[in-house]
Amino acid sequence: MKRFADHLAERTARRTAELIVDGASAQMVQHLDASIAATRAAAHEEAEWQYRQLEATISLTAVLPLRAPLPRMRGYPISPDFGLAVVDAIDDTGAELVVELGSGVSTLICAYALEARGRGRLRSLEHLPDYAAQTRHLLERHGFTDEHVEVRDAPLQEVTVGDDVFPWYDLRAVDDLSDIDVLVVDGPPGPSHPLARLPALPLLHERVRPGGIVLLDDGDRPEEQEIARRWREALPSWSVDELDVEKGAFRLRKPM
Ligand SMILES: C[S@@+](CC[C@H](N)C(=O)[O-])C[C@H]1O[C@@H](n2cnc3c(N)ncnc32)[C@H](O)[C@@H]1O
């Protein structure tokens, strides 16, 4: 079966041949050759990522005991491969407490991953009441109705970290939380501040238990790379890995 990229490359090659017949300049032919190669490489890379998300979705649906269809992923929601990284972190730490910043499909995945292990609580902070309601509805639809899973309203408020002020979740929403095994950082969203997610570790690192894991989504964005750089600088004893996932991600682990 021919791939789309190969069809495209063949069509462009035919057009190149026509141009040669038409007496087009060697420079133009060279230019077309280069764009064929670039198009082919980009399309192959895209196809590879699509396939990897499909693989990750199949794995997620195999390991999570789903009771209803998963909503669409990617874009604002996490991508399937990051979802797998969350499930891995929950398994790896034997999580008793997962805290999430930014609710949605990821909340559902955390809830199922804890359920599959037979224990653990999830607290998900959400700053927008409409999204909080939407996530609660999603959880209900999937049968998560008890106190193990909770979406907490946490409107953004000004917090000071170092010399900067950030709009970040109302800290009262984490007052009772300590010994966090897994912290998933997928909010607040970028538009609220370029380094919107930076406060997460300065404010919560003491609440993460030794050996606990912090996952930062969207690691391909320059802003998240800057956040990870600053976290690394502030917490040099933590290990930091970059995950090879669709949107990029960082996984940090607190030393034992
Ligand atoms: C990156 S999203 C979090 C997504 C979530 N972790 C998930 O997997 O679905 C960060 C925040 O953006 C907001 N949000 C979610 N979907 C949105 C959308 N389609 N447009 C604008 N804001 C959105 C919500 O407040 C959410 O907490």
C-alpha cells in the first residue's frame, strides 16, 4: 500500500519532469527536489506520530477498565502517550494520592488507573467552573461517584514566586493535601501567563513525598522548557527526564 507521502512525492516528481520538458531552470528543479524531500519527511513523521497515538490509545484501553467511551484526546486535553505516562507514574509509585492541576480527560485516566490498582485518591484542581462541572459530569458518566475522586474548584489568584507574580490556583484547595505520590501539571493554561505552570513546584514540592513523581505536559513549548529549567535549578537533587511524547513532557522525581 502506498503512503500518502509517496503519492505526493510522485505527483511532484511528475510535475518536475513536465517543468524540465517546458524548459524550466535547473534552479527551479533543484528547489522542487528539495521540497519533495521535505514534504516526504514531514508526512512520514506525521504518520509516525499518528500511529504512536493509536498504539497508546490501544494500550490505555487495554489497561484501564473503561465503562464508557473515552472523550477525544489531544489539543487541550492530554495526548494518549502522555496518558500512558500518567498511568506508569501511578503504577510506579503505587500511588495513594494523585493531585492534578487542570482537569479533563486526564482526570478520568487517573481515576481509572487508581481504580485498576484498587486504592488511592485523586484531587483535581480546576479554575474554570464550567470545566469543573464538565469533568464532574464525565466522571459520573464513567461511574466515579465516591469520595476517592474529587474535582476541586480553585479559581486563579495572585501568588508570588521569587520576584514574580502569577495567576495560580487558590492554595486553599491543597491545604489538606500532603504526601503526594503523583502530581500532574497540565494547568493553568498558557494564556493566563507565559510561565503559568511555574508555581506548581515552588509551591507544592514539600507536599510531594520522597520518590514521588511530577509530570509536566507540553514540554515542547519553550515556556514549559523554561519552567523545567528553573525547577531543575531550584531542586538540583530531583531527577529530570524528558519524555518522548507527542507534545513533549518532563518527568521529575523527588529523591528518596
Ligand atoms: C491543558 S487544559 C487541561 C486539560 C486536561 N488535563 C485534560 O486532559 O483534558 C488546562 C485548562 O484549560 C481549560 N480548558 C480545557 N479545555 C479548553 C478549551 N477547549 N478551551 C479553552 N480552555 C480549555 C481548563 O480550565 C483546563 O483546566
